[in-house]
Amino acid sequence: HDIDYRSRLGLEPASFRIVVGAQFIARKGYADLLEALRLLRDEGRPAVCLWIAPGPPSDAERAVLEKAEYRGLLDLRLQKDLGGTSDDYLAAVAQLADCFVLASHVEGLPLALVEAMAMAVPCIATNINGVPEAILHGRTGLLVSPRAPRELADAIALLSGDPVLRRR
């Protein structure tokens, strides 16, 4: 793919960009990620986060992004904004992500996580269901407890500050 997805989406350059590829629904852990991002911002360690959803969120879910404490922490886009095909989505993740995060509360073995790992994107995910089948903590990614924004924030900060660990 010769498409510049940063330009296509109008994204500012970032030294470290988190990408999430999932529906913007509660069981995907968006509230935990937002709280982790808020913690990092309040500690002077802000992280840039792009969430790519297959379809639009409900009005109630979109309203969460407008809460004062979360405003501006997460850039929610739709897969169709990338071009609409799964190839566009995968190419955008590979091009844009310094880290892929999946903070889900319920999952089987998430395809988005496996795809990100196959593209050599460092991953952080919750230690639930089939996820530990894909991620061996500290070796092939980082696992955090579900519903643990502090743990998630610490894992993001660790990867953000350690390019050697990200490459490994």
C-alpha cells in the first residue's frame, strides 16, 4: 500500500501512537483505556490514541468521549475513513501503530490482536479468555488485568518509553 494514512485521516505526527481496532462498545474496554489515557495525561505523559471502529458508536458511547475529563484523549474514526477494505485497515494499523491495545472485558481469541501481532506491532491486551494463547506476557506482548486502568497506563508508559522492548 502506497497510501499515507496519516495524511488521509489528517493526523498530526506522533512520537508514539496507540491504535485500537474494535467496535466502540463497553465490552471492548474503552472506558478503561480512556481512564488510562487520562492518568497518563495528568502525570505529564500524554499518549496519542487512534481508535478505528468498523461502525459508528451509539450516541451514548460517543457522549463519553465528550466528557470533560476525556475530551481530546482518543481520536475515534471509522474503518470506512481509511478506504473501507480490510486491506486498508490492516495497512493503516501497520503504518500508524507504535502499539496496539485491546482492553476488552470479554473476548475469544481476537482477530484484530492476532493481525496486529502478525504485522509486528507491539501489543497490550487484557489477560482474559483466549488472549494469553496469543500473548506471552513480556515475550510476545504485555498482558494487563481487565478493568485495571492503572495497569494499562503503566504498560502503555513502559512501551512508550522503551523502543528496544517495542522492537523485541
